[in-house]
Amino acid sequence: MRWLLAVGALTLTSCRGIVAWGTVYNSVSPDGALELVVQEKGCFADCALRVGLKRGWHTEQIAWKSDCVVNFAHAEWSGTTVATFVDGGYCGDIRVAYDMKARRLVDFTSAEPWLRDSIIKAYGVTHIELQQNRGDIFAWATYPGDGSPRRSMEEFHKRFPGL
């Protein structure tokens, strides 16, 4: 029985985020009432990723995937809607838009133009960089897993070093 307690204690102390979600990206709403968070929880080979909206102590999950690592994340607010893009690495990307007033998901394509503009502005993405990615800012922000450094990933990790 002691070995079971020892294994349980080791698991709880050795795995970052096994008990709680760790925030790797956040963006506060213009009125300061809400915070969009991208969070990881993982241990050993299985890592989970969630996008949530925090209101005080409560976090409402709006998107979730498993087997992820966050390579890049960005959110933009417009009125009561927030749009988010996350490059989750192995699990692919997450594209989600949410209307806080209506408390429901909305069609991402309606928010896509201003999220694209926000990424270009925030990261100073050049015309040449866009051309190299077929004009797709989300392709620029996604690490292809080829082993070559990507400015999007490097800049993201400089700005949000694991909060």
C-alpha cells in the first residue's frame, strides 16, 4: 500500500500541470472583465490543450484537444467576440470564435479577417513572409515540424515564455 501512495505522490509532483492547467497564453478583453487563456495540462506522453474564457475564478472551456504542444497562439477581440488561433503542433491547429454576450461559439470565418490583420500587425509580418506562405497568415504561424526555426514560434515564445 505504501508503494501506491509513493507512486501517487511522485505523479502529482513530477508532472507539470497534472493537477491544474498551466496558462501559456492569455489575452484580456477590452473592458477587462474576461481573459482568454490557452492552457496546457500534461504528464508523460499525453498533453492536453484547452482554450478557455476566465470570469473571476471560473474558466469556461470553448475548445479542447489532446496530444498537443503550443507552438503559437494569438487572440483578437472585437466587440463582444474573441477569435483565437492556436498552433497545437502534433494535434493540429485550433480556430475558434466566441461571442461572450451570447455565450456561444460563432462561425470562425466571420472573425478570421480581423484576426489575420491582428497577427500581421502584432508580429510585424512582412509581405515577403506572407508570399512565402501562400499569403496565408495561419500558415506563417504554424510550425511545419521540419526542424527549421520559425520566426512565428520564436517570437511567440519570447513574448509568452510559459507565463
